[in-house]
Amino acid sequence: MTSLARKAIVVTGAFGALGSATARAAVKAGGRVALIDRAANAPPGLLEACGPDAVALGGVDLSVAADATRAIDAATDHLHGLDVLINIAGAFRWQTVADGDSQLWDLMYAINLKTAVNASRAALAHMRKSGTGRIINMGANAALKSGAGMGPYAASKAGVHRLTESLAEEVKGFGITVNAILPSIIDTPANRADMPQADFTRWVAPQALADVILFLASDEASAVTGALLPVTGKV
Ligand SMILES: NC(=O)c1ccc[n+]([C@@H]2O[C@H](COP(=O)([O-])OP(=O)(O)OC[C@H]3O[C@@H](n4cnc5c(N)ncnc54)[C@H](OP(=O)(O)O)[C@@H]3O)[C@@H](O)[C@H]2O)c1
């Protein structure tokens, strides 16, 4: 099992399906976590499961740069440092171009890309001082080759892929790595409700994604940067 002993880890989108599984897994691996989310309250039991060092910062819209900086600074203060930023905040919407509207393009860009940009910039202020750090972004396999109705989402996630590559190059000399995970379909309650006829065994379990995320957060992954890693189960 990957060891993240005593590492200070910020998880965004931490109240959601993958975020909460990742936060729990990070604590099991020995890390100390700060949970940031736009939702006001953590799901019942999550903060307790993350142990006495954990802090939950709800009601934070990371697409607003000043709010992201405030939250990352508060998390860093609480954890007395920042070793790992896991950018999980995001959302999916399906909409065709012909019958759609521009607002959804702005929304996907804000939720999927700007949240990662703002949180990363705020984290880099701390990581560059300490000369070490890990940033793990959430891209999407569906952004490698898109389909009808996937435009706004896939374009925003393609932006996350390019952000990952660009930032990895930018901070190579600072001991900081930047990588992205590209899930296909995650086995979440929301996806099960949306696609009740699907074969759930083909999807990727949140825990399986968390395992890969935590590897990228670990010391063992120090030579991996700028990678876009599909984690797609049997989809
Ligand atoms: N589910 C999949 O099949 C799948 C596939 C590929 C990639 N992904 C990506 O994987 C990540 C996690 O997916 P998930 O299924 O776990 O999603 P989820 O359950 O909806 O969790 C996402 C969390 O991010 C929060 N969030 C959204 N916008 C935010 C903002 N502006 N500032 C701060 N927090 C914000 C959400 O809060 P609210 O509830 O208030 O919106 C929610 O708690 C996302 O980036 C998603 O795009 C998911």
C-alpha cells in the first residue's frame, strides 16, 4: 500500500463521490487531509472518518480565484504545510451545440478548468517555498475523443489535460510534479441512477481511482510528471 505518512493533503470536490473516497484512502495511507468543496456540509461521517487532523472547508467556490486562495491558505495553515493538492472538483453536463447555449460552455469551463487553475496557483505559492509538491488533476477519458453532446464537458476537460502538461513543464525545476487521471465512468450512486441498465462491473470503483491518485501523490512517483493517465476499468 502507498505510504503518505504525515503528508499534508488538500482534496477539492472532497464531499463528492470520488473526493470522499480519495480523502478516506489518503488518511488510511497515513496522510492528513483538508477537504474543500462548494457544498456547504460534508456528507455524514466523512470528517470523522478522516481523523482528528482533518478539516472541512465547505461553501467554497473554487472557480473564484480569491475564494480558492483563501481556502487553500486556510487548509495549509491548518495542516502546517501543503504537500499534495488533489483537484477533484468538477461536474458533467450533456448538451448538443445546435440546441444548447453558451452559458453551459462557461459553466463547464469554470467548474472543471478554472477550479483546478485557481487551486493550483494558490497551492504553488506554498509548494514553491518548500521546494516540493504534488498536484493531481481530474481529466476525462471522454476528452481524448469526444462524442455528440459532449462538447462543453470534453472541451473543459481537454483544458485540464493541457493545463496539466503546461504546469508540469513550468514547475519542473521546483520539485513539484503535476499529473492527471483520466477516468471513464466512475461507479458512483449518481451514475447508477442515471444509467440503471448499465453493467456497473465494467465501471471504475472510486477506490481503484484513489489508489492511482495516491501513488501519484507518493514519493515513489517523484519521476512522473506531465502524465495523462487513463484509468478506465472495462469501459
Ligand atoms: N463520475 C464520473 O463518471 C466521472 C468520469 C470522468 C471524470 N470525472 C471527474 O471526476 C471528478 C469527480 O467526479 P464525481 O463523480 O465524484 O463528482 P461529484 O460526486 O459530483 O463531486 C464533485 C464535487 O465537486 C464539487 N464542486 C463542483 N464545483 C465546484 C466549485 N466551483 N468549487 C468547489 N467545489 C465544487 C461539487 O459540489 P456541488 O455538489 O455543490 O456541485 C461536488 O461535491 C470530477 O472532476 C469529474 O468531472 C467523473
